[in-house]
Amino acid sequence: MNLQVINRELSVGSIDIAGVASSSLVLIGDADIIQLTSAFDTPPESLIIGPFVPLTPKG
């Protein structure tokens, strides 16, 4: 996959993340290379796929 990105001005005031999946990436700013890998060391029958686990709110 080839992706062309044209950087322009970016301003982030705040980020609110309600939950995180088992495969997540949050990126703000520049990155020359992003390499994503995954490996499982458990047998497939022991893998439990369930709903997302929500993060506890601050305050």
C-alpha cells in the first residue's frame, strides 16, 4: 500500500478516548515510518474475542 500525505498545519486542543481495541494506534504529529506487527503465542482455541473494555473516566 502506498500512501501519500501532504502535511499542513495541525492544532489539537484535546483528545477524548472512550475505549481501546486490542489493535490500536493514536498518532498526532509526524512519523517517517509506521510499522505494525502482530504475533500470538497462544493456540487459536484459547483466544477470546469480546467487546471493548471502556476506560474509566477521569475525575
